[in-house]
Amino acid sequence: MAHTAHTAHDDAVQRLEAGLLDQDRCGDRYDAAIGTSSELSAYARLRAAGARVAAHDNWLRWVDDESYRGLNAGPFELLAESRRVPPALDDRKV
């Protein structure tokens, strides 16, 4: 699992770094487009890049969380784990 978490961390860092570079480029394009007919579309691209950076940052924080269980540990698996009956309670009469 440690190798998987390390690989996921590296992937998340690369995605965040790429997203930050894209956001910088979109910011430069927006600055250049201010006052032109392409200002609105440049602004929309800058906002979308910012949203992607936020998502990549959240992904990295999730991967670095101590409770990270890998890509296949979705919410349904975690919900099932939280509903499991402890072994000591399995034999009780209801």
C-alpha cells in the first residue's frame, strides 16, 4: 500500500504543478485580453483553471491523508466498513 500511496502522491503533485502552470498562462492571457473582445472568454478560462487547481490541491491533500486507502476505496466501501458488526457482537441474539 505504501508504494501505491507514494505513486498517487507523485501523480497528485505533478497534476497540481501542471495546473498551476496552466493557471499562470491563463492569467497572462487574461491580462493581455483586458479591454478586448476576448476578455470574457479569457476570464472564463482563468476561472476554470483556478477550479482545476483547487481540485488538484484537494486531491493531493486527500492522498496525503493518513487514512488514504487507494483509488478503489470509494465512499461505498468506507460506508460498508463503518456498518460492519464487530466480531464480538456477531453471536448475540437479537
